[in-house]
Amino acid sequence: MNSIGRALGDLCARHGRRPPARASLYSVLRRLEGHTYEASRLPPHVRNALYNMAPSGPVPGPQVVLYCLNHGSLAAASFAAGLPWLDLYQASYLPGWRPRSRGLLDAVLRVRGIR
């Protein structure tokens, strides 16, 4: 986020514009179209965590994070922790988190420097 803010600030300065507030950047990130993953190409432990989804077809990245941390094994949680930061950030706004799983997500976000 820091590097995005700096780059955007430099671009705005060159064009004589005020840079957007940090809150505006985070608001945009929540609404961006994130990554999608083909369910059939995910590792078996991740597919097991996606217990009520079709065995093939696209799965949004934030959903993968939610299901892996809420319902998955340690291997699935590890997979989710390594997903792109946008998936992790957007997953933090999804409803349905179990308290302990939410704590794990918050720890991953902190360690990865996302929040």
C-alpha cells in the first residue's frame, strides 16, 4: 500500500492534482475484481476445504481464503496465507468468519504487511 500511495502521489504531483486519501485507496481495493481460481486445478487439500462448491469452475480468491481458513486443514490454511494480498484483503470483508479463523486471517494480514 505504501508503494502504491507513493507512486500515485508522484503521478498526481506531476499532473498538478491532489493525491487521493489513503482511505479512498482502500475503498477501491475492496471493490476491485480480484483473482479467480479454477477449482479443479487447486490442490486436493484446498478442494476439500471448498466442501459445498462445485468441483470445477471458477472460485473467487477471497472465497478460497475464507473456506481454507474456516474449514480447511493446516495445508489449506498455509495455501491461503500465500495467496495474493488482494485476495486476503478482500476476504477480510466477507461475512461468515469464525472467531479463531478470523484471528488467523488477522495474523496473516499483519505478518504480510497488509494491515
